Amino acid sequence: MKSFFLGLFISLSIVCKAQTSPDGKPLVQLASIYNWDFSQRPAGWYRIASIPGSGLTAALIRGNATFELREDADHSTLRFELGVSYGGGNSGSSFTITSHSYWAAPTFTRIRILTQGTYNDQFVEVYVNPHNNNNSSFNAYLIHPFANGDWNLESWTPGFIPAGYTSTEFDTSQLFTVGNLDNKNILTVSRNGRVGIGSPSPDATLTVNGTIHATEVLVDQAVPHPDYVFDKDYNLASLKDVKTYIDKNHHLPEIPSAAQVAKDGISLGEMNAKLLKKIEELTLYLIEKDQGDKVKDKLLISQQNQINDGQRQIAQLKTQIEDLLSSSNKK
């Protein structure tokens, strides 16, 4: 029985101790505005957290915590994780939106991190669009800030960028975002399922702002494969017509111009099909030319044979004439 109560006492001690950090700091903080007044708090930036940059050693300045912002009228809830270290060292920073839900429209549309240099305070601010939130409560939760040198909540004070500070903004309207202070939104998943790499607002199923390195790319054809070029009834343009088109437009028929490519880019599947079509047409031109060359070769051979026959006949006639003349002189 004693061992049972001893184990229970130890378990309760662990549970109670888990509510604070080793430094005695609460692991969940809350800052609330119970009545958000539009006239006093219009749309704009509001400061929700800060981390001290002075009075602590660099080893203690590690701002790593989970934030959750809630408001009651439009049921917006934004949860994100933010980590910075040593006075805003950009390369080792991280920002991740883990959840963002709302009813009609997002209330918390952007997050910005304000940093300056080593041993300077750092700040977190959120852009609030209180479109349906008059006199409703706003709550900011700070979860698991372990150390004294970690994030501390501010009371939704109006935001501003101090002199000499750098502001890094993150778009929170998407479904999922990963970034850091160096590169902002590195990976984004929009609410319509589009994925952006290096692009905060992907405009296609996958939008990549940079170079793709792959061992192989498989593209499903969205346009017919151009083997129809080899059909007997295919209307192959004459080279004369092609030259006329090039002289007028300065690019091949059915191939976009340089200006169009610069404006709209290139669809790889469609462009590959068009290029293959031009290769197949070029093959037909070469086959046609080869056939024409063969006919010309036969004609040249025939003409050469005729010339050779004529030259042999001339030589024979010359010999006969010389023989006749020689016989005539002997008489």
C-alpha cells in the first residue's frame, strides 16, 4: 500500500511540475482582449509577443514556441510555430503554420517577425482584419516557452517597426506554410490544393520558383501525339509557304514567338508535342528531298550515259574517218 501511495505521489508531482518549465515559467500563457472595439482597434498590425535581447547570455536567447490566436465572432483560429536564436540569426530560424481555420474570411492574415541584430529584442506581430469581430474577444496563447530567454506574450498593442529593424512577413492565408527569416515562404500549400516551392501564392498544381533537379520527369500528354503527320492525307505545307511565314513572323508556324514565351512561359507537354511535330515534318521534307535527289541522280546517270555513248560514237566516227582518209592517200 505504501508503494502505491508513493508511486501516486511521484506521479502527481511529475504532473504538477510539467505545468512549468525548469525555470519555473508557465508553459501556457494567455493574453486576451475581451471586447475588441473597431473604433479603438481598426485593421492593422498588432504586437503579440517579444523576446529580450539584452540582459541574457546568447546561449539563453532561443525563442521557440507554439502560438495560437483565436477570436470568437468569425471563429478564426491560427496556430503556428516560430523558432529564432541568438538575436534573430536568420539561417537557423523557422516558421510553420500548422493549422488555420475560419468561418467566412480569415481574421489573422499575416505574421511578421521584427529583428535587428545580436542582443536586440525581437517581436512578433499579426495583421488583424476584424471584419466581423466588434466587441468580441481575441485570445493569444503561447505554448511551451521553456526558458526565461524565450517568447513572452504582449497584450495586443499596436504594432510598428522600430528604427533599424528588419521586417519579415509570412502569408497566413494558406493552408500550410513553412519558411524562415532568410527565405520567407519556402513551402506553401494553398486551400485549393496547390503547392508552391519558393512561391507564397502558387498559381498551378505545383509552382516552383527556381530550378528543378530530377533524374526523370514523366509528362502525361494533354494534346494528341503528332504521329498524324505521317498519315497519307496530312496536308504538309510547302517549304515556300514555310519560308513566307518565317519571313513575316520570324518564328516557325504553330511555335510561340519569343515575346509570347516571355509573357506566358512554356507548357512542356504541349511544346514537346509541337517540337516533335516539326521534327516529323522535317523528316517528311528530308524524305521528299531524298526521293527528289534520287530521281535527279537517275536522270544525271542517264544523261551521263547518253553523253558517254555520244562520245564513243564520235570516237568511232573519228576513227572511221581517219581510216578512210588514210586509204585515200595510199591510192
